[in-house]
Amino acid sequence: MKLLKEFTIPFVGLKQGKHHFEYQIDNEFFEHFEYEEFNDASVKVDLVLEKKTTLLELDFEISGTVNINCDLTNEAYNQEISNQFNLVVNFGEEFNDEEIDLLIIPHGEYEINIQQYIYELIVLSVPTKRIHPGVKDGTLNSDILKKLEELSPKLKENKETEEEIDPRWNTLKKLLTDK
């Protein structure tokens, strides 16, 4: 995967202290990752990089909307997302990103690319169960919802279910009560 230049931050030339970066993420960003779950995206990323003498602290904050399809009806809708993530960048002998919120880069590095962290933060902000708001409040009229309602199993009255039980089960139930 090719690194996008706009997400590479050269931290060597920065003074110690806090530095603010803003990014506007759209669908083109996700096409770079070959991620096709979003129909459209409009997400704002606010990044505060705090440079200290021996490490860097990155505070990501995202907010915006992604257009996704409902899991039940396959209708497209805009899902509001917001999330935040803190990353500590330390210097060491070799590159190590095994920890979730700690990145170790080799001494002598002069820049850091943050595109992977932004991508993961946005994708993980989307709920795992995607349900159109119209389904929840009952305002969405969809052929799929009507068909699901039509095909859903109907509950029978208790009397009918007792009569339909195979008589052999009654003999087996006696074994449970004959202790």
C-alpha cells in the first residue's frame, strides 16, 4: 500500500509543544485502502500532536457521517460517527507497532504517517449492527420489511402446542419426575 503524502507529518522541524492538524476524509480515502463498505463519507479528523523531548503524543478526534447500507433492509442511510484515540510514539532500536496505543519507531526517523490510524479509527467507529433509523422508529416503508414481517414465524397458543407433542415424549418426561 502506498503512503499518502498528506498524512505524513515531519516532526523533526516542529518545536516542542502542541501542534494542530485537520483532515477532511471522503470516499477517495477509503478507495485507497480498497474498502468498499461506505457509499459516501464525510469525516473531520482533528489531530493534536504534542512534541516532547523524548516522545510524541498524538490525540485523534473524529466526527462526521458515513453513508452505509442497513443490515436488515439494505437501504442506504447516513450514520453519525464520533470517536477519539490517543497514541504515544516513542523511539527505540527498531519499528514496533504491536501495542494498541504505543508505537516505537527507530532513532533517526524524522516523520510519521498516520493514515492507517485514521482509517482504523473511522472503520471501528461504525456500529457492528447497522440498522436504519426508520426501522427503529417504524417510519421506513420498505418491501423488504414487509416481506420479513410476512415470513416471520407466528406464535401458536399453548393449548395447540401441548396437543401436538409426540406421546413418546410424555414417557420420557416421567423419567425426570421419577427420581
